[in-house]
Amino acid sequence: MNGDQMMRAHSATLPAPEFANPAWVTPVELAKATVAIVTSAALHASDDEGFTAGDTGYRLIDSSRRDLVLGHWSPNFDHTGVKMDLNVVYPIDRLEELAQRGVIGAVAPRHVSFAGNQPDDVATIRLDTGPAAAAALRQDGVDIVILTPV
Amino acid sequence: MSVLAHVFEAAGIATIVLSSIREMAVKVAPPRALHCEFPLGRPLGRPLDPEFQHDVLARAFALLNETSGPVLVDHPEVIEADDQPVSCSLPPRFDPSLPPSVDEARGLRKAYDRALAKRGVTSVGRVMSADEVPNALGMLHAIANGQDWTTAGLPGGNTIAVCHDIRTYYEEAALELVDGPLPGGRAMEDWFFDRTEAGATVLAARAAIRDSGGKFPIWFYMTPGQR
């Protein structure tokens, strides 16, 4: 069993919160939508505050930035793909291309980064930092987010 | 990610998750998920392959056409994490008075600097700069040979951060030295731990801390769990 297989098998056993009556948003037309990225790769701009181990906060990333640091604390996944091509985790150039082609309405001015290794109860991101990050994107007029896990 | 999808959806934003752990997507049931059985750490699948990345995004955005959820669709392609060490030359022994890993890290500095110049950014720097990597390896070498890790002088006193910075320094340097195709999902990890003196030093120091009664998190997260 390789490292990815072990991690997938382990992660499948972790506790998971249940969401009763989950929300469902009927999206606006994609060609008119403002789209943002939300990643759990703990990416942050090089001059922004790094992530601590167990960090439950988030960092906003300006859409123009490409000088991003990988601040994730897990040694259990590949860290080199994103060094070769930021878009394999954070598909910012792909979204810019889709906006230029008119497939999406616009790329959001800011995107959101969390650290994927959260406490098991995920209470803070559910009740505090997650809603705060969503509110920040709502302020920017974001209609749709694509979430990329690490 | 699936948890955050519920949070953002509740705030009025439509969400699509690129799932990497299928069982978790089933359990947490985010509104829309495209499961991508790709190497962990590469949710868009293939670096430097815009066409493939656009295919992933197109399939993800197509889920917005569904009128109710939860929706969980599998991307049709599976990409296995390459489990063979990448082909990457290492510097020859230069100063035999130094521990091998210290000598090796010094020899990789030019490649690291080229990588930094090309990318303009480095992820080395949690607790030390690239300048300090050889010395940190010297400390791990001493720990592997019996020194108490708490008095070894590790930057930040943090075994995990030190190992992240060392491995990052090596991997960023190695991306400048790789021969042949781009490294797959586990190829660089395998190279670091199976081929380099630094990887051997980290593993030996980790074992020494474990065997001397160090607390689990102090040593366990110095390397991937399966190591």
C-alpha cells in the first residue's frame, strides 16, 4: 500500500460531522457568475502570516498574487506538484482563462485558504472562521466557489 | 473541504468540492462534489497540463446544472501516485569531515538558489532559512547518534517544522535537477527518504527520539506516517 492509499484508508475512518437540512443554493448562470477558489492547502502570500500547526484561521489571497507559500503542516501528501504548477492546487490561471472565454462571468478579487489538518470536531471553521471567510467573499460579490482539498 | 462547502452554501454561495477522499464526501455529503482519484496534494490532477485541468473544472462546473443534491460524481480518470523515486542526481561527497547529510545539503545549494530565482518564492522558512539547513541536519545527525533532542539546538525547538524546512529545501532544489518526466505524486518523497543522506538522517533522528521516549507527535510527524 503506498502513501496515498494509506492516507485514504486512514481518512475514511475519521469522524465526520453530519449536516441536518443542508443548505442548497440555486446558482446564478455560470457565464454571469463571479467565481472564487477556496483551498485547504494552507497557501498564503509570501508576505502574509504563515499557518501554525492546528491553525483554524484562514488567509485571503489577492487574485493577482502568484508568489504563494505552501504552509500546510501535514507531511502526508505531495508538496511538489504545486511547486511545479500552482494551478494543480489553486487553479487561478485556469479561472482567468475561463473568464476571458466568457465561460464564467468573472474571477473573484480575493480567494480563501484554510489549512486542511483541522481538529476532529471542526467546530471553529463551522461556526466562526468558515462563516467569516464566506462573508468576506459575499462582500466581493462571489456567487460560486470551487473547493480544492489538500 | 466538504464541511466548508456546507458553511459557504449556508452563506448563500453555490459550492463545488473537488473531493479527494471519497468516503468523506459520502459521509459529509456536500451539495456538489466531483470525486477526483488523483494523487493527494494535486486536486487538479496534473501539473503543467492546462487541458486536463480545464477538463476537471468543466466537469465540476457541470454539477451546477443539477437541481437538487447532494450530488457526487466521479471523474472518469484515475491517476495513481507514482511510487518510484524520481531520477535526480545528487552532489558528490566534497568534505568528508562533515556528516554526509550536511555535505550533501551544502552541495544542493546552487540548485535551490536556481529554483528560488525561477519561482521567486520558497516554502522554506517555517523556522529557518535555507542557510541554516546544513546545520539543522548536523543537529539531527547528532540526535541520531545519541544527543538529547531537547538540547540539540533545533531551530524553534520544533522537530516537525525543521523536517518540513529540510524536505522543502531538498524538493525545491531537486525540481531543478530532475531528469526525465515530471515527478509523480510520491516520487519526490520516495527520492528524499530512500535516496538522500538527509532523508536517512531524518529517519534515524526520528527513530532515536521515539526510542528515547519522546512524545508521539514530536517524532511521528517528522516524516509521512507510513515511514
